[in-house]
Amino acid sequence: MKRKIVMVLCAAGVLSLAGSSLTMAGEKTEAVTEENGGAEEKADAAFEDGVYTAEFETDSNMFHVNEANDGKGTLTVEDGKMTIHVSLVSKSIVNLFVGTAEDAQKEGAEILEPTTDEVTYSDGYKEEVFGFDIPVPALDEEFDCALLGKKGKWYDHKVSVSDPIPAPEAGKQEAAEGNTVEDLKLEDGNYTAEVVLEGGSGKASVESPAKLEIKDGKVTAELIWSSPNYDYMIVDGEKYEMTNTEGNSTFEIPVSAFDTVLEVKADTVAMSEPHEIDYTLQFDSESIEKAK
């Protein structure tokens, strides 16, 4: 009898230990689950509403982001919903649909209409292309995106969006004010100053140092290009014609400030059709000298 009682007690003890182990394992699993869930919530929370730049990848050489935008689009997150705007290579794709080509042709399908975007290439050339605002169901995951070409046929494609980076907020990229004639305490007279030109294809240049004239506190620079193929410039919205008829293109333009980037346009006639190219100029105040 005693032997039976001992066996029953031992069995009960084993069951009790097993139950405790299961309970501890269950608690541990719940703890891990809660921890992982918290991490996921934290990851989601880190991706807040706002504007980002993001990679937009496709499965086609014919359907992709314009080269001027380096494979990236503008991702907008609002109330947890994501939309990416991408500028394409031309106006050949007339509609998009998030889904398959078959579903795009069904009644009630939400077809995406194009926007007209202006892109600027590395040589300064500008072109109008179609762009689209595409809903993004998830990041780092492929999803269906059908396209409609000019011939009226739908094609299936896969796309994905990844690597979002917060875009600079409007108004926070204010250009430096630079130094004015008053700041530098420059008197009226003739001077020279080093000038740096950037933009376009990088092949063009201007003579440096450039001649400056200060009159009534305002600065005018004589800008001599490395080419005779520029026929006018635009500075602060004003058009300036060439001041010479022979040799490399020469202009007299205002300089609003030193030690800061000044945005200008120059129209070139070197190509099959004239077009304006964006450039920047920066005049260095430390190099200013009285003209000899």
C-alpha cells in the first residue's frame, strides 16, 4: 500500500513539474511575442507621416524612373498611406494601374492618370515627360503595376519601393545670404574677383578673375564664356544680351552678393535647337582686388 502511495506521489510531482515547465515556456513565448510585437510597432512608428525620397525599381528597361532623377521618386506618407510620385522617361506610357493588366480592364478599375513633369538632365537640357502618383501597399515588397501604352494594350509589370530617406523640408534649404558691398565696405570703383561656374555638362567655363564695376553700391560683372555660342543670359528674371559681336560670348550682369550661389540661365545655340541651361555662379569676396 505504501509503495502505491509513493508511486502516486512521484507521478503527481512529475506532472506538477511538467505543468510548471509548460507554464514557464508559455510565459516566455508570450514575452518574446510581446517583445517582437513591440519592435514591429516601434518600426512602424519610426516611419512617420511626411515626405521622403525612395528607390523605385521595376522589371523593365522600358518602364522606369527618368535618368534625371537617379532611380528615385518622391514618397508621401499621410495617415499611414503611402504614395510615390515618379517621373518616367517619356510620354509613351499613358496610364498605370496598381494590379494586373487583366484587372485594369475590368469595370470600376481605378486607373492612374499621368501628370506632366519637367525634368532637367545633367547638361541642363529640360524635357517634359509623364509622371504618376502610385499607391504603395508596402515597402521592400514587389507588387503588380500594369501599364497602358499608346497602342492601347495593357502590360503586366512588377515594381517595388525601398530605402526611403526624409526629404529636405521646404523652406529649410534657404541659400546663404552671402556678403554685400555694404558688408564688405567696398567703395565705388573697378575691381576683379575670382568666380566659379557650375552646372550644365561641366564643359563650359568663364574667365576668372572677372572684372567688376561698383557704382552707387551696385555690382556689375563682366562675364566672358569659354564659347561663342551663348546669345543671352537670364539673371533674377531679367534678360541680358551679349555685349560683343566677335569672340567668346560676353555679358554684363548684376552680382547681388558674394560668397553665395547665384542661379543664372544661359541660352546656347550650339545644339540643333537653342535651349536655356541652368548654371550657378559664385564670386569670392576674399579674392577681390582693385583693378590695375
